[in-house]
Amino acid sequence: MMTIVIISSIRTKTKILVKRMEEIHPKHIFRENQEEYVDRHGIKVVVGHYVGNDLRKVPNATYEMINTNYFNPNPKAGKDGSPVITLPKDMIRSQQLYNINKFNVLVSDQIPLNRTLPDMRRKKCTHLFRECKDCPKTSIIIVFHNEAWSTLLRTVWSVINRSPMENLEEIILVDDASQREYLKKPLDDYVKTLPVSTKILRTNKRVGLIQARLRGAAIATGEVLTFLDAHCECTRGWLEPLLTVIRDDRTAVVCPIIDIINDQTFAYIKSFELHWGAFNWNLQFRWYTPGGSQLVKRQIDPTLPFNTPAMAGGLFSIDRKYFYEMGSYDEGMTIWGGENLEMSFRIWMCGGKVQIAPCSRVGHIFRKASPYTFPGGIKKTLYANLARVALVWMDEWTDFYFRFNEAPNAIKHEQNISSRLQLKKELKCKSFEWYLENVWPEHFFPTRNRFFGHIRNVAVDWCLVKPDTKGISNQPVGLATLEPCIKRNVTLEMFVMTKEGFVMTDDSICLDAPETKSGPVAKVRIMACNGAERQRWSYNNSTKELRHVTNQKCLDVSDSSKSSEGLIIEDCNGEESQKWILEPVPWN
Ligand code: UD2
Ligand code: MN
């Protein structure tokens, strides 16, 4: 009997039709809860969950596979941003090739370089940005290391096809020591045929994306610099809103909304608009939902550029002279990571602003893992970069970062940051405290006016902990539970309580309970912070009660068990199970 395997990816909810069961090594791609049935054509169907990254058992790609350009477009594939389904006969090969770039290059190579994309903009955007006559010209800078041919050139073609020629100065490609043959002479030859002036720079050894961008910027002649990753697709009207912001305010650094190009199917997927960029206690960049007043402002006119505490890093425009006035990038940073926070902190604290122009939309392939090597290891690259960010920009919060992040802490002494500190002084930059209070008032870092530490229940003698399940935006959400207090400096049981009564912790999650006044006892959850009343609590130091502000009920341990049932709110009764000790932990 023929067998068809349907693999559903939990993350993307896309169903991918795969190959005959016996050829696909089901062990490698299925989690336990797999289902089998015979469909009405008598075909046995197996449904399971695809473990997208776990391809370790699939034979490694050979040198030849890596160095070959498989680009072979089918005019209809991926039209209007539609997904391309991998045929059963190509499944094994597509998995082998996946590892080379950490995206499905076999699919990418079927999609034409000038495929059409849907117009994701609001109607009003199309009217607002019909043209941008008095806008400055921009150089487009794309750095890459071992990028696939089709993704790199689809990025280039999307720029050429969807940017007004009068605003496009040139395209600059910076090859960061790629080893792949097709990126050498074949790329040089191809670029000569493009209708827009396109230069290629090559580094003679791997320098990383930060220094590669600096080299590109150094030869750029446009009034504005626009940076893109090498696996993007710009949509119609993407450039005008970015340039308009800079025309009106040269101190603005402006990003598009970054849509998602699916790493398996290359479907163009609209991303959530009501997000802004920030970071967690480990200085990992994250998208969060901003607080209430911000949201209201954005709903009134969703076409207006809005402030963001941090940028994702890859896609932005900046006035060229302003880029240098503000200290371009930290040249002490290598390979990958941290430069986006460094630039965001610097721009905000030293007088500029970082914004997102919601009428500008660019797709980007988000990958679940990095495809290339990190020379010197992650300690010498990413962690060293992050250590530099913390040392230069975070003032009293520098120690807070290092306390919770051992690897960067171990190498912080190797960092020479004197020239960056000098720059900070020359630019008369404001403090990190100012940044937190003014740019990101909803932040969840400890401050002088906030409680920071463990929240221990008197009856059980256990501590409130973060849930260990991840929600859609990678935030840990779930029932509020207790666990035995470890009381070491682990972020698991560290909470902040603000003056407004929000009990929050890393990754912008808050203690949350329903507002209803009567009715059965309500479960307490840990959810994305949203500034709503239902997330406000008050602590009474003498009674030790933690009251939910709107209904004046007390945080309590449910009777049935210590922790697994989680916490509830109940009428206040003065019992030990409603008493909480807020044990402060020094953070700086
Ligand atoms: C995000 C940013 C990326 C950068 C990074 C942190 C977006 C969409 N992407 O990660 O631009 O800010 O965070 O550093 O916001 N590259 C080199 N040399 C290297 C390593 C990378 O040229 O040694 C190129 C790479 O080919 C790509 C770009 O740098 O074009 C960004 O790298 P990535 O795509 O791996 O970063 P990403 O999107 O995960
Ligand atoms: Mn990228």
C-alpha cells in the first residue's frame, strides 16, 4: 500500500506533504503523537509533527552540494508570495540542502528572482506615499557570508523592482569572505548586467556583519544608507516611507515592519503590526506588545511612524552623515550580534530616535539556527559583543546583566571600550536610567523605586516562579505556580514589583487575574504584560497580603496541592496561605 506522510509543523501550522513512509526515516521527523488512517482513496496517511531543526541524522551536505547553484526557476512558483510545497520526490534532498543555509534552498531556487508579492499595506499608505520627490537618495548596503544565490539576488531584484529610481543611488554588496564559488566570478559577471549601479566589495578574511557594513558604508555616496540582510524581499512602496521620515528628521533611524518569509515554503506572511522591539535580561532582542497608551496612539493613525526602544538590526535607513556623527558602529564588535542594541541605545541616549514606519514592509527569512560558523566561538563573538553593550551603555544595570549572564561576565575584562566611552562623553549622552524611564517606561528591569527579588509563600515556604512553557512571542506564559525556593541568582524566581502594582519578570510577563468581583475562585496566570487593571496588585507589608487591586481578593495557594494546581485569588481571610514575603535581592 502506498503511504503518504503528512507532517504538520506546530510552529507554522502549515502542512507539508511528504514522501513514502519507508524512505523518510519517520523516526527523525516525528514526535510521539502521530496518527494513522486510510483515506477514501485507500491511501494510508500518517500525520505527525515535523521537528524542523532536527535533521542531524540526515546525511551531511557534501562540498559539492554546498558549492552548487541550484537556481532553476518555475515562473509560477511562489507567485504573489504563495507557499511552495516540496514534492514527495524532493523531500530527502530538500532536507539535506536545508542544513547548508538553514532554509529550504530547493524551494527558494524554484521561485523566480522577480516574483510578485501581495501589497500588505493599508490603503491610506498607498495614498500617502504615492511619490517622494524631495526625498534623499539612498545607497542600499547588503552584506553576506555564504548566502544562497537565489535569496541574495531576489533581495537585489526586489530592491530594483520596487524602489523609485530617483531615490536609488546604488546597491553595494559586501561579500564577507564567502567560500562558495558561485559568489565569486559568476556573481561579478551577473552584477554587471543589472540595471542599477551595483558594486561588490570583498573582505579578504571573515570580519563579520558589523565590520562588513562599515566597509560598505565607507564607499557609499547616497545621502542615506539603507541596510538589508541578504535574504529579504522588499514590497511595493517600501522605501518611500523610510526616506520620508529621514527627510523630515535627520536624527531618526527608521526600520520597516519586518514580515516573515517562511523558511520552509517561502510563503510571504504578514507579521503582527502592534509590536515594538526591546530586549530581555539576557539582552536578547524580542518583540513585545507596547503599553496601553502607545497602542491607543497607534490605533488612531496606524500609518504614522512610531518609536521603538530597540531595532531588530538588519533592516534600517539612516542619514549617512548622521551615521558617522553618531559613531557608526562599535568596531570592537565581531561576526554577529549585539550591534542592534548598541545602536539603539546610542541613538536614543545621544539625542536621536529609533522608529518603525508601518507603511514600509519588507519580508525576511527568519531562521531557527545560524547556518555559518562563529570564528573563535560564541564567547569571542556574540558574548563579547553583548559584554561591550553592557559595559558601555548600561550604567548601574551593567552589573545586573553580568550577574545573570556568566559567559559574558567571564570575558568582560578582555574588552577595551575606552574609545566608545569617549564617544559617549563627546556626544553628551543621557543615562540608561533616562532611557528606561523615557523610551521604554513599560520595561521590566529592576530600578531604585521597585521591589526586586523572591516572592515566598509563608504557608508552603515555596517561591513564585516563571512558567516553563513558551507562548507565541516566545514569552513564558501559563499558570502561576510555586516551587521550592532556590534563592540563588537565577532568573526563574526573580520578580519586580512596580509602584503601579505590576508584578512582572523577565520577558515582559506579569501576574494576571480576572477582574470579576464575585463568582468562583479565579486562577492566577502569568501572561504578557499589557498595563491593564487586571495585572495590578498591592502589597501590605504588615498583613503580608498581596491583593488584586480591582476586586480586592488575596493571592492564595489553592488547597489541593502545593504547586501543581497553581495560585488563585480568594476572599481575604488572614490565613498563612495568603501571606507572602517579598525578599529583596541586590541587583547592582
Ligand atoms: C538579526 C538581524 C541581523 C543582525 C543580527 C544581529 C534582522 C532581520 N536581522 O539576525 O541583521 O542585526 O540580528 O547581529 O533584523 N553576515 C555576514 N558576516 C557574518 C555573519 C553574517 O556578512 O560573519 C551577514 C549574513 O549573511 C546576513 C546578515 O549578515 O546577510 C545578518 O545575519 P543573519 O541573517 O544571520 O542575522 P539574523 O537575521 O539572524
Ligand atoms: Mn537575517
